Amino acid sequence: WAWAIIHGGKDVENRVRNIAGDWRGPVAIHVAKQEDEEAYSVPVLRDALEARYRTWSPRGALARMRSEPAPKYFGRIIGAVDLTDVHHAHSCPKHGQDAPWPLCSAWAESGDLYHLVLANPRPLASPIPYRGALGLRRLDEETIARVTAQIGA
């Protein structure tokens, strides 16, 4: 999903709790240390992922994702986005009546979930090795400087 956020147009992260609290602003996007093989081994998950890429990414993100060597991203910060909003799926702002989906994004899921709304993806030319953790946390000053040097303030 990290790759989809930075390169594939994924503008909502679905979570069972509000991991951002009241934070709004820049967020570094980190890829897990190893691939989530379940996402590709379970046919319904794989098919859903491929359908989303085909439908919502006119830039051919699925083909790019499959052609790029994934291990070069594992355990690295690959870009940054702006966290602009967090809301519960039950109170999700609706698009106009003629929109093809009823939620705030094609990536938003319904149910007892929170939508972290993301904007302005900025990929890093050189992904930065970093030990990640679940949730949001503040990066150390050296890592902030390395990310900022690649994407600007």
C-alpha cells in the first residue's frame, strides 16, 4: 500500500483506529521490511488490488509496480504525503450525486474504519533505509533532514 500511496494515486488509508490523532501535515511513507505475501496469495485480495490499480490509476501503476524490483523499497521511506483529514467512514463526506463512488475516495472502505485522507504525494529519488513501526511517530532530525533534502520543505 505504501507504493500505491506514493505512485498509484491511493489517497485514503483505511485504519481500524485514528492513528493520527489531531495531527495534520506532512507524513513520511515507509515500506515494511518484507512483502505482505497474504495480499497476493489470497485471490480476493489480489484481485481487489489489481482492480483498484486498473480502475483508479490512469498512469499504469499496476504495471509499474510489478515491473519495479520490490526489494529495493523494503524497509525504506519512499516518499511523503500531506495528511489533510481524518474522519470515520460512517461520517465520510459524500461526493456529488453523479460521482461513481459514495465515499470520499475510490480507495475508501466502508464499515467501522477511519479514513486518513492523503494529498500531494512526493516520491524520493533515493529511498531512505529506516526501521519502521506501526502507527505514526516523529522521525529523528537526521531522517527529517534527509527526506526534506529530497522533496523540499
